[in-house]
Amino acid sequence: MEQSFSSILTYSIQVIAILLIIFNLLKRNEKKIGWGTLSLLLAFLGMAVSFKFGNYILGDKLLSFLGLPAWSNVNNTGFHYTLFLSSILFIPSLIIGYKKPEELGAKIGKLVSSIYLALVIIMILFLIIS
């Protein structure tokens, strides 16, 4: 119980620090906030769905909530379907980033999404080859 509380506290502090940085950047921002900003938000959501926070994977919980398995085999083995869930967020992020590059966060969202999707393609190619 104590370990989960400390990890929740640590993640909460990290989220607060990130939000303070974002609000500080927004105050000094000269770019407008618009649809292009959604690119950055979708990229952050895609990352949140993909990463493991302690023993908690948000993407696995979302798939479980929808009644879908998170893995192709039992005992958390095989292909991890959370990869597709995060790609569903990264693909629109990439498209929006290309269409609205002049708005706040669009370039960063486009960059993060393109790197992630390139890694996904490389990983799938390695799975197919091996």
C-alpha cells in the first residue's frame, strides 16, 4: 500500500511540474492556440496510453474496459494491442500537425507522432522478418 501511494504521489508531482511548465510557456506564447494544438494533446495521450506507470498501463486498462484483450496470447505474451490503441491517437496527431504547423504545439506533436509511428513500423517489420 505504501509503495503505491508513493508512486501515485511521485506521478502527481511530475504531472503538476509538467502543467506548470506548459502554463508558463502558454503565457510567453506568441503562436495562437487552435486545432494544431490538438496535435500535441493527441501525442501526449498516445504516449500516456503506451507507457507503463509502475504496474499500471493505461492502454491495457482502456482495452479491458472495452472488453478487449491487451495481448494476443494469454499471460501477457504475444503482440501487445495497446500499440494499435496508441497509433489511433498518433496518426491524427501527425495529420493535424502537418495541416496546422503554425499553431502552438503542432510541430512538437507532429515530431513525436512521426518518431513513434516510425518506431512502430520498424518493430512490425522486425516481427514479420523474424
